[in-house]
Amino acid sequence: MLIENLSLSIQNRDKKVFTILDKVSLRINSGEILGLVGDSGSGKTMLARSILRLFNASYRTILEGHIYYYNEGKMVDLLESNHTALSIIRQEHIGFVFQHSMQVLNPIQTLGDQILEKMTTKSKSAVVDLLEEVMLIPAERYYKAYPHQVSGGELQRCLIALALVNNPKLLIADEPLSALDQHTSFEILNLIKRLTQSRKLCILFISHDIKVVKEICSNIAFMSDGRIIADSVNIDENPHTNAGRSDNLPPFSLEHVILEVSDLNKSYSDKGIVFRKINAVKSVIQGFGLKLHQGEILGIVGVSGSGKSTLARILARLESYDSGIIKFKTYDFKNFTYSDVSAFRKQSRIIFQDPHSSMPPHLSVRYIMTEAAKLLGITDSVLAIKEAFIKVNLAIDLLDRLPRQLSGGQQQRVLIARALLGNPSFLICDEILSSLDATVQEKIIKCLINLNVTEGISILFISHDLPVVTRIAHDIIEMPMLNN
């Protein structure tokens, strides 16, 4: 594939035009893994989407330049291809591994059926073979599993399988490792290397992590502000990735426990759709406990599938648990009345991993923030929103944008700002840095530490990245991976 002088502009509803890509040129050779590196908001994902014209229909896009693809013995310019020709190329020639699995996978359809639906041959045995090829074994189990029943690493393998269903020649992998722990990332990297050799694929591998890109790619291009600025083979790693523990964390009182968990157990049962017969029970959390003190930042670390996000949802009262004791201050979760739950939600907030699924894409940031303020009974929402934006160092003019018009770091800070409405005393941060580059991660870490210092907010900080947790937490607890 050859990209020549590709430019992309977007026109919003107010007829304002924003330049996203500016005369980008790239070449991906046969059998090559080309790395595309850049900070959040540099234009990496929009470049990937431009190749197959995967844009949101609610705004007008202006594409200029050429994207040449070698197809059936001749060079085809994808920007000049009609809808029918482009659909065939999308389905049969170019696979796309998206960053956010929950935006791609249907939550009410099994993984196997979703792969089968996209497969031109409609062969269940071929689906099983494909699941085995991406190391989802036993394949029969994963064929019948729903997205919420598998870990992040397993979901990523499923997305790779979806991208490979019709044996494409080119694979575009957009941040496929961003939300995964180090061990799972290593497994996915090895899988991609093996698939490149066995299927003779050429791959555009997009990431903000130069370490990962150097590990897998033969050539690297560096992107900034919508431009290719350098061959980044010799670019040094971001100094923030090696930053040590923060010395600015204030002491906290051991006398005031805000959250206490004892002997927590949680399991999932695999039920049949028709007869509700229980086929298997998988234990996710077993005998887990923690104490979070007022003013403390407590880190929770663990590999993909260890139950970290399940714990977060349980502690936010978004999911039930089998047994154990959970106390918020002096109140037991099991004895919460309706008014207790309402009071708890005003004092506690959860910030989720994926900003895309946490904010309605068709509503402005101002509307999203205003509705959140109304639900909390805040009378002066304009002042409260302004104060929240100042706390997370966001410009007020971002309120009039849609979520997709913000960078990943800006989206995550909007979620933090929304969580700060009503001045809560307790935050649950579930993998909120996993898809961000090191520079943006550092900004969010400083933002959270500042909130802890100035507001005295207690934070449960959940992540698979131990160095990141070490940067921010007073203390760290590891969640073990259970063998079922």
C-alpha cells in the first residue's frame, strides 16, 4: 500500500473546518510490519480510518491525496473507489483491528456467531479453526461465550479473528495492546508476529508505545499534529515512562477507614439461553479484602482477567457479589436502603476505562456535564462545571464539542471532571490510563495527585501497569489470577 500526500479535514455543524491530516505519505511493503507512533491526538487513528473511509456520518469529511492498494494485479486508488468496490475491499482484502472492543462486538451475540456472520463461507468449523489459530482454546467454549464473559486479552484475540475471517492481505491494528497488561500484551505481540509469517500479511501497527513498536516492527514512522515528522527508529523512549514514584503524596490518617472489604467472593455461571441450565461456574474473585483510608490513594494491580474491573463494578454498586462484607464508612452494603444508596452515589464516583462507551457520542460535552449536574441536584450547574473543568485543567471552550472531537486525554479528563461534580469523597478509577500515551498519562496522574492533595479525595486506582500504579499510590494490593 502507498499513501501519497493524504490530507483530511472535518467540517462540524457550525461549518468550521478542522485539519486532521496534512499531506501524509507512507509506504507499507509486502510482508512488512510498519509501526506508526504518536501521542494522543496526533492523527494516528484518523489516518487508519481514512484508508477504508470509516468515518462518522454526522460530520462532513474532506479527503485529498491518494491511497494506492495493489488488488488483483493492478493498483487501485481507494479514494476514487465507489462504494461497492470499497465494500469488497473492506470485507475481503483489508482487516481492521479496532482499539475498543465493546464498540465493535455485539453484547447480546456470542463471539462465534459474530465471526460467522462476517465470514463469506459461513462455516462453523472454519470459525472454530480461526479461534484456535488466535489461541482461543478450547474454541468451542469461546464460540458460545458472550463478550462480557471473557477477559480483555481474549476480546482482543477475538477482534484479531474478526479481522482475519476472509484472509485479508493487509491488517490495520489500531492500538491493539493499549488496554492490556504486560503479560497479555506479550502474548498478543507473539500472535501477531506468527500470523504475519503464516499468512504472509503486511501490517500497519499503530501505537503510542515506542517500546512495543520497536519490539514488533521492521520500520517505524512518527506522527505529530497530523503530519509524518520522522523515521522514528532512533527516537528515544518518552522520559515519562521511566518516571519514579511521586514524592508529593500527602500522609493520610489510619484512623478513618472510608471503604473496607472482607472475604469478597464473586463467580459467574454459564447458563443456557433456553432452559437456563447451569453448565459451568467460574470464580472471578475469591476471599479478597482491602482497606481504603480517608485521603489515601490505594492501587489495585493484576493481569487481564484477574477480576479488577469486576471489583470496581461491585464497589460502585453496579454489580452484585456472592458473599463477603463491604462497608462504606460505617454502612454495610447488604443493609443499604434506597436512601443509603442515593447518599452513597453522591459521595462516590466510578471513572471507567473506555471514554467512548461512557459518553453519548451525539451529545455535546456541555449537555453531558449539565445532565450529570441535574441528577446530583446541583443548582448552579454552570459554576459547578466550570470549577470541575478548572480542576482537571481543561479549556471551557471544549464544552461545545462532541466527545469524538476530543483527544483521548481530553475525553478522560472530561470523565474525571464529571465525576468531581458534587464534590465526592471517593473515586474508583478503573484502568483510566490504559489507552493513553505516556505524556497524557503523566498529566492525568498529576491531576489525580493534585485532587488528592487539595481536596483530600480517597482514590481506588485500578490498573494492570505496576510502574504507573507505583507513581500514584500510597499502597498497592495485587489481585491474583484464579485457576478455574
